Amino acid sequence: MSGDLLRIENVGIAFGGLKVLTDVNLTVKQGETMGLIGPNGAGKTTLFNIVTGFLSPSHGEVVFEGNRITQTRTAQRVRMGIVRTFQKSMVFPDLSVMENLALALRARTHGYAWWRSGAALAAADAKALEILRKAGMADRAGRVVSSMSYGDQRIVDVLISLAMEPKLLLLDEPTAGLSKAEGEHLIEVIRTLCGNTSLVLVAHDLDIVFAVCDRVAVLDLGRMIACDTPDGIRAHEGAQAAYLGKGKEAVQ
Ligand SMILES: Nc1ncnc2c1ncn2[C@@H]1O[C@H](COP(=O)(O)OP(=O)(O)OP(=O)(O)O)[C@@H](O)[C@H]1O
Ligand SMILES: [Mg+2]
């Protein structure tokens, strides 16, 4: 398998007459942190929707751990280890942090039958607490999510995804709406907890992307115009032009 966890092969999709992705190729290696950047409407979320099975491509294949999963249902992909976060928070706002995490863990291990086993419930709770400790949030375990700061809510979002123990975690603008410090803290939490999970990070804050990603892929108008190390992308004229929408200013 040559260390490739995910391969996106010649993927294209159109909505009506509008081509949103054209012949997109991308490989994510085991344990790699891949940045995915591009202007608004470039197709980043659409690509996540294709990798997770929310959308079927018009052509092309998605290959995970060497297996074609292009037609595999989303729930099955989650079981295989492909998990995503959304641009908007998906937590239960009226439940506590601990309850949100424990629910995710119970559902992961026992599906809809989680309430049948007391031992399973206790194990899920213990695991939830361990995750909160690692994230430095054990003191807020009992807090109702809606009463927390927006930054902490975004952390809870990500913790729920990490609790699924994904092999591949797709993060769609996890730092959107956060201050620089909050964004950096969130990324630090992700890196502390992600272990050998491969990450694909969509973010508009290029400082963060370039600081934490092994490689960065650039989508522009549905085409993958570059995929390289952060230094390579900084020096890539096409990437600069696409991202900034103008001539030769450096990507900041
Ligand atoms: N279900 C859909 N039907 C029609 N058009 C869609 C659909 N989903 C996305 N699009 C269009 O596809 C294009 C790419 O959208 P997408 O959300 O993937 O961009 P993005 O790179 O994630 O942008 P942003 O940075 O703003 O989140 C946009 O022009 C969008 O309007
Ligand atoms: Mg998007």
C-alpha cells in the first residue's frame, strides 16, 4: 500500500451544468497532516463530501487503505475510520461536554444497543474523561456546551471526532470564528490527541496551515493546482495567484 492511506483519483463532480471539481488527484499518507486551501467556492467542502460519502463523484475513485470506497455508504466509511468535522458545530448544545463525548463513544462501540451494557457505559465514560484530561478540559466536563465559550465549543466538536479514533480525520475550517490564540490552541489539542491519525485540515488562516501541515494542497476553481511542502507552496506562483486572487504577492 506504500503508506498511502487515502487516494483521490481523477475525481470530478458537477451540479447541474456547474463543474465544481475537475480531475482532482490527492494522496494522503499514513500519519500525515495535509493542508487543503483555496478561495471560497474552490470545492474544499465538496471534496470532503466525496471522501466521506455524502456525495458521489461524477467520475473518479476514492481509495482508502487500498480499497475502492467510492460507492461505500457514509456510515460504513465512519466504521472504516474516516471521520469529519463540519463547518458548523454538530454538538448537542443542551448536554454537558461529558455527555456529548460519552454519547459519541457509546454509539461508536455499541451502535444503537449501547444502553444494554452497564460495563460498556462505564468504559465509555472513563474514556471520555481520559480524552478530556488530555485536552486539558477535565475541569469543564460537567459544563453544558451552550454555556461555554465558542472556542471551547469548537474544541468539544473536535474531541467528539477524535473520540471515534479515526484513521483519517477531515477538519473543515475548525478554526473559523476563533481568535488567533484560540485557533492555535485548538490545533495544539488536535495534535496532542491525534496520535497516528492522518489529518486533512481546511483553514483560511495560512499561518496555521503552513505551521502544522507536512504538505499543502491548493484547490482553485475545482482544480488541484499544487500539492507540496509549505515552503514549496509559498514559492508556487500559481498558488499565490489563486489564493490571493492577484499577481505575485507572497502567500502570508
Ligand atoms: N449541493 C450543491 N448544489 C449546487 N452547487 C453546490 C452544491 N454544493 C456546493 N456547490 C457549489 O460548489 C462550489 C464549491 O463549494 P464548496 O462548498 O465545496 O467550496 P469551499 O471551497 O468549501 O468554499 P468555502 O471556503 O467558502 O467553504 C460553490 O460554487 C458552491 O456554490
Ligand atoms: Mg467549505
